Amino acid sequence: MKTLMRVLLWVVAAVVVLGIALALWVRTLAKDDGGAGRPTYGQPYTWTQPEISPGVAAPTPTPGGGPVPRADGYVMGSLGNDFLLPPMPPVRAMDIHRADSVFANAKLKTCFWPGPKLRPGFYTTDPDAYGIENQIPDTMNTFDTAWFKLPAGATLVVKGDYPHQRHWSFTTYSVDGEPRDALDDVDIDPDVGSFNPFRPGVRRDATPRRYSFTIANGNPPANRPRNMVYTLAEPGTAIGMHMRNYVPDRSETFLGSVAPPLVELHLADGKVLAGEDACAATDAPLRGKQVPLTVPKTLWMALNSLPWRPADHTPAHNFESEPLEKFYNRPYLLIKSFFPWFARDSMAQERGGFWSNMSTRYGYKYLSQAYGKVYVVHGKMPSTPQTWNGDATPMQQDANMRYWSICTAQAPAVGAPVDCVYDENVIPTLDKQGNFNVVISRAPDRPSNATDKCGVSWMEYGSGDGIPGGSADFGAVINRHTTVNPSFKQSWFAVKKAGGEAEAMGEYLPHVINLHDKTRFEALGCPVDQSKLAAMVAH
């Protein structure tokens, strides 16, 4: 008995010592290493800083200001959180946000709607500021995030004008970024005498265009009322709600040339509060603040530093051509990435995460500079409406989906996108079969023929995972399908099981081709011989 007790004590002591050692090791991670091994881009981590006199730069030209990035993009946030900003992407003609528009966009806010948030460098360089969206957003989709609490028996009525844009939605969330309920543009009935311009046969410039909908606590009833969105929570629970704004006409404002919606709080006793009174009565701790990251930086680095992980400290692997995979939920993503022997097909359930959109499904692929400097995403382009130029005719309803995009991003533990292109950017470069080819590299590695003129699109790869002391090799590509036509059966929505991408999506499944270096891509000529890229795709 005494021998058994001694053995047990030794086991307990060993576990305690191992736990302490592990905790101390984790605490050493995600520390600033001075930018060792990181590429530098000459500090284009926000809009170009004009000189106010020779050699003297003006203040950082973002509405929210923020720290001036180090040469490798390192910044320390106002609350003590640091990361490495991604380099700024090239400005494209149809971008929502430009240096000449961000200040005007930043003024479009109320006490309930704190204003636009997007990738670092557009509205602020402060990683702790509200203006940075840290959950891997799409740069053609601007978020305005409201936080609120509804008292028992109360409802919140939202009123406004339908915006002039491609897609628009409201989604409620838990504090950890999992979607709860949603209401999309086409589903919102207009006020009496008004028109919903997102609906079939309605001109996009129709007036009047008034709407109102109601937010309520709890779950929707079996016979769900129209124009209702629910918190799926008890009264007094802090709820986040994204208002998403996709592709505003001519990029005039991120809200599609309308004012922010007004809100009224209807209390259980019949009293109605509006404006500042409604804001005060619904206040929640995260209103106007940065949301916490859903994957800690130290955890991400620890997972990538496990003994069986590769030396590049990324979840990528070496390949020549492989398809994107469907994103199902956060836990399954982490288990599949780092503990694949524990992953089970039953875990592939559509719960979302990272503030995902219920109208959207996603495909992704991890990349690494350790295996290649130049990648190409290839596949067949689904049809979408083309709206950026403000065409007033009714929106195309027989398109495959409302919106399509490809983005590059930093690691989930930072959550910053690097660059994005969307359908209207890419359509001019499609080949005769309707295939797209999007080249991904760092700016110094960009092939000379990776241009629209040569028949392909180009995106910035980024400078790594964004974590101080992390991986300079990390890269990721994300494909979005939003509001898919029920008749189109080859989208990310159609993938219903782990490993079922090719069967469900066919030629619409994007593949990533590793070209390794720019000389191999430049050998494809100008115009690029896209048939050779198609031949590289693994079938």
C-alpha cells in the first residue's frame, strides 16, 4: 500500500511539474523578437503618409490614428496588445475604402452604431481600437457592430432606408463570435408604400425605400413573425450584432448612401425610448470596443510548436495542387489542423465561428512561404450580379449567388485580412471557359505578368501570421459564397460532409496551385497561358 501511495505521489508530482513547465513555456511565446526574419515593406501599413515638409511625414492618415508601425509592421495597442500589421494591399478602382473616403465613412455613426470597422490600416493602426475588425473579414464587406442588452419584455425596433449596395444583413452573435440569428436584405418587408430594392423586379433606385424590423430576446416561435431577429438568449445578455454592407454602389459610402439606422427601445410597460435614451438603456460592455480574439496568440503558437509540427510553425503542408476545404466550426478546424488523428467526420457540423455570416459559407487553405513563394487559386467562377456602377435595373435574380470573393489573411489568433478581390474585380480576367486565376505572392515576388492586362488577378500574400515572435511563413486563402441561389447546387453550401468538396462542387471547387517562384509563372507569358494552369490542377 505504501509503495502504491509513493508511486501515486510521484505521478502527481510529475504531472504538476510538467504542468508548471508547460505554463512557463507558453508564457514565453508571442513575445516581440524585434522582427527577426520578417519581411519589411518600407512601412506601407496604412495609407501613404504625405510629407508636410521635406523628410517630415504627416500624422498617420487614418481616422482613428494609432501607433506608427515599425518597419516590420509591429505595433503596440493602447490596451497593451501587440501584433504585426499586414502590408497594405494595392488600391483597386472598385474598393469601398480609399484614403480619400475613410474619414467621411468614419463620421457615419451613432450612439448605437459605432461606425465602420475593417482590416488594420484603414481606420486605425491600433489593434485595441474598435476600428480594426479582428475576425478575418472581407474587405469588400464593411462591418458596423452594435452591442446591446435587452431588458425583460422589451424589444428593439430598427428603422431606416434600404441601402444602395449588393448585399446587406443583420446577424446576432454570442460574445465568442458564434452566430445566433440573422435577417437578410431580401427577407425584410418594406414599410407600407415603400419598396425593397433587393427583391425580384424592383428597381435598385426605387423610392420610397423605408423598412423597420424588431429584435427580441429568446428563440423564434414555430410560426416566426416577419421582420424579426432574435438574440437566442435570456434578457440582460450581452449580444453583438453585425450590420454587414457589401459592395456599395460606386463606393460612395460604406452604408450605401443612406444614414445609419435609428433604434427605438419598446419597454414592457409600453414606454418607448429613442436616441441617446435608447442607447443608455441597452448599453453593453463591448459597445464601441474591440472584441476579444477567439483563439489566443499563445495557444496558436503553442499548437504550431508541438514536437510533430513542421519547422515553419504553420498548419500548412507542402503540395503541388490541392483544393480548398470547407470551414465548419472553430473546434473542428483546430483539431483537424493540429491533432488530425482525433478528427472525426461527425465533428464537421455547420456551427460557424470567428463571427461568420449565416448567409455565407467558406472554403480555406493554409499556405507557407517555406513551400512556395507564388501560389495561384484556380476554378470556375459562379455567376453574380454586377452592381458597383449603380445600375438601377432590378438586381439579377438568376445568378448563382449574390457575392463571391477570395481573400488572404493572417492567422486566426490575429484575425486580420491582408488582401481581397471580389467577383467584379476578377470577372474581366476570366478565360474562355469562365475560369478565374488569382495569383498570390508577396509584392517583391510578384511575377511581372501577374496583372489584369495579362489575364490574371493578383493579391498580396502578407508578411506572416501577424504574431510577434511567430511565423513569417504563414499564409491563408479564404473563398466566400454569399446568399446562394437555391437552384445552384455547386457552392460551399452544397458540401454536407467532411471530404465531400469535390463531389459537391465539381468544377466550381477552387484549387490552389503552388508555382514555387515567379520565374515559373512568368514562363506562362502574357497573356498568361491559362490552359497550362488548368492542366496543373489535381483531379
